[in-house]
Amino acid sequence: MISSLASINANILSCLITHPLDIIRTRIFFQYYNKDTTQHYKGIYQAIYKIYEYDGFIGYFRGITPRLMRKGIGNIMAWGIYEYLVDKRSFIKIKID
């Protein structure tokens, strides 16, 4: 239970830090597939400015909910399996000795 809560907290913090950078990277990468020329950027600083200008601060966190759910479930499963295997390993080692 404790490892699950720690995993969830680490997941939320990492997503809050990296999601705005991912939004900027994705918009710069796919800008030429968008016919709206107001979303074409000359560089990273212009992308940061335009996202804030048109979408506001919330524009940097658009789509974070599905990412949190996907990464949260994956982290819980990974830590759960890891903790299970560590417990089994120590149990088997005690039995053998």
C-alpha cells in the first residue's frame, strides 16, 4: 500500500513537470499538419508564447488526465510486481539457508 501511494505521488509530480514540455514539443513537431497558421511557430520561445496567448496557462496542461491515468496504472503495476518479487526472493532465500 505504501509503495502504491509513493508511486502515485511520484507519477503526479513527474507528469506535472514534464507535461508542459511535452505539449510544446508535440505542437512544434506537428505544426505543419495543422492548417491554422496561428499555430505555426518559428521556435520554442514563440511556441511557449503562443500557447499561453491563445490557450492561457491551462493550455500547457491540456490532456494531462489520460496521461496521469495511464502512467499511474502502469506505475502501480510495476511497483506491485517488484515488491512481490522482492518478498518472494527474500522468502526463498530464508528457506534455502
